[in-house]
Amino acid sequence: MENPTLLQFFHWYYPDGGKLWPEVSEKAEWLASIGITMAWLPPASKGESGGYSVGYDTYDLFDLGEFDQKGSVATKYGDKAQFVAAVETLRAHNVGVLLDVVLNHKMGADEKEQIKVNRVSEENREEIDEEVIDAEAWTRFTFAGRGGQYSEFVWDYHCFSGVDHIENPDEQGVFKIVNDYTAEGWNVEVDDEFGNFDYLMGANIDFRNNAVREELKFWARWVIEQVPCSGFRLDAVKHIPAWFYKEWIDSIQEAASEPMFIVAEYWSFETDKLQQYIHQVEGKTMLFDAPLLLNFHNASKGGKDYDLRTVFDGSLVQADPWHAVTIVANHDTQPLQSLEIPVEPWFKPLAYALILLREQGLPAIFYPDLFGASYEDSGDDGNTHQIELNKVTELETLISARQQYAWGVQTDYLDDPHCIAFVRSGTAEKPGCVVVMSNEGDGVKHIILGDEFANSQWKDITGNVDSAVQCDDQGAAEFRSNGGSVSVWVKEGA
């Protein structure tokens, strides 16, 4: 039995040129050896920007780097053959594969259409102007480069509820398309930010169109046949009606030869909203724990002024651990991205210990934290910034420790604002550990492990504390960590 551990195997600024799929194949065996059980791969479909697309500007879901479209055959990450080979290599080493699914919108249409639209207030999407405007918009997707292979479905304005650009007249903004499906305005069961957050970007897919829903179910069945994946990461679900994804997930699970692991991105710091979504989809997906990431950010910025006893307050993993995927960073929150909310480097080992070694939640590792990353981009200030993300020195050890020592009953010592700890008791087959961390001076916790650990000796596998800890004849000892650091103590010979 393994403790499930997810790795996001990319970041927003991963280099162009078809390097990622070969790297996945190259590192698959090593990932398995350190304890990664699933790899989340970026969107593999052709995007509007072709070989430069990160994957979230979806153009053709059926083009996995196989057709000459948008200026290239391969995607940014490689061609279809390399993609399938990477997935098969991971699976050969018992590492599951999550495919990133972007169904909210399409971009890069092939043709314009004459349509009717209503202007919409960008601040309150429920304020829809009554005036009907005749205009042109890029809403027809014919995928000529694919020539009808795999699917002959043509997307037109009946498949979309809104756009952000019209021509004749030329305007930018939010526009609701007038068609057979949009008489009632926007979709329900979406986030209520801006009144109704159905519309996000591009040509916004309208799931009230039955033909659209069936095409997206068909695509999912097709991709499972093409690529031996073990689950999906669902993008931007706060903008997609929950009733659709409940229906779509049911279709996926019925078609798959094995149960599919599903995790969705509902980016909100309000745990009540996350729980509401879980209820709406009847618990059929896990969600990323954005509130916990916010706590990690605040703890890293606050330093000794942050009360570590509150680090889980308001988090999804505290409210509903069975549906929480815990993270320290992702591609949207990394520096210079739209949801930038960095965790300071000094706190990352503490944060990873809190998600990897506890029994609640399923942890996700971010590529730059394991491998490092270097890139540049312009910031909100208009200047170009060079970003260096150093790998977290202790991370490989913490990932391995999750498989070796994160077992048994958990006892919390969240009793001091500056030094907290928890103990995993171990099982008959697997050893446990003692985890201590501090955000101020050196941390000390007096912990009684019990008679079975009488006179045992313990070492810090992170190497942050050199000296060993000796338990007394009652199995008690003072377990330590350095200031602003974490230590993971394991029994000698365990």
C-alpha cells in the first residue's frame, strides 16, 4: 500500500521546443523510486498559440500534437507519439497519469460568423443590456488541418454563450451571444463572483447545448482510448456549471476500465464555496485546497508574528479532508502569474512537511520545488523580471518519508504559536515519525511516545539537526527543530 502523492510535472514557463514529454519518460523511474504515485501533465491538446501554447488557450481537443494546425504539428511539449510514450512509461513504473482538461472555452477560431449579441457589464454579469447588436465574431471552428479525423463536429456560435471581442462594430468587453440556448442569460451552478462567473475568456462554451455536452463526453471516451491515463485535472470549474461536470464525470467513470481519479480547480479562498461545489457534484471530485495555500503564504510572510496553531484554520483539508488536494504552489500562483501568491522559500519545507506527512488530504508537489526553474516575464509594473525558483532541498527526503514513515495514528501538538509538532505512531508493518517545526527560535517539544520506544534513539532525516535524540525509559524525549525550520525524526534502524 502506498500513500498517494501527486506531482505537477510542469510550470507556466516550462521551455518550448518539445522537451517535456521526453523529460517525463526520462524521469519516470526516478519519480517512482522516491514515492511519486501520480503525475499531473499539462493540457496536451493544440492551443491557439500552437507550439508556444501552455495549453489553456484550447483550440482543438482532438489534436494531441498530430496535425499541422496553428503553425505546428507538435505542441509546446512534443508530438502525440512522445506524449503517449511518456504516459506509457509512467504507467510502466506504476505512476498514474492525470490529464489536464480545459473545457471552459475555445480560442483561435477558424472563421468569423455574423451573430447577435448583448453587451454585458464586466463588473456584474447579471446586468445584460437589452440592446441587440449585429456583429461579427470568431466563433466557427472547423479544424481543417485535422480534416474530420476522430470527430467531424463543427463548433459554431450555437455552441457558445459569450465572447470578449466583436467586429463591425469593433469592441472589447463581455458580450452574451443571442442563440437558441441563451434566452435565460448565463448558466447556473457557477461561482457568483461578478454576479455570475460563467463567462471567463474566449468563446465561452455553453453546456446547455446537448450536442456540445455529447461531443465533450465523446472526446473524453476517445482520449481514454488514445492515452492510458488514470484520471483528470479539471480546469476552471468555478466557471462551468456543476450539473454538467457531475454528468460528465459519471460518463467518464462508466467508460473507463478502472476508476478515474478526478481533481478540480475551483480557485476560491472561501471554503464554504468549495464545500458547496463538492455537494453539487455529489462528491465526485476532489478540489485543490486554495485556502490552505493562502495560510501558507501568510505564514511565510508573517514569520514569527504568525500563529502556527492556526495554519489549518479555514482550510478545506480541515473541513473535508477526503476531498482536499493540498498544495504549496502551482502554475497559476507562481511569480508573475495571474494568481501569484508565493510561499517564501524558508517556509516551503515546513509547508511540504504539513501536507506530505500528515494523514489528512492528498498532497501535490510543484515541479519547480522539486527541480528548480528559471524564467523571465513582465510584471504588473511593466518591467521584465528574472525569476529563479530554487528547488526545496528537503523535498525529495520529505516525499520519500511520506512512503516510509507517514503511517499510523496522528497525534497533534498544535499548542504553541511558534513551535508545533505532530506524531505518526506507525503500524505493525511500517514505522512512524515525529515532525517538529518552528517559525521563530529553536523549537522544542516534550513528547511521550510510550514504553515500546523506551531508550530508543532518533535521528532527523532532513539533516537540519545533527545530534540524535535519546528517549528515556518511558519513551519520552525532547524533540527539536532549528528556528525557521522543520525536522523529521525517525527511530534509528526503522
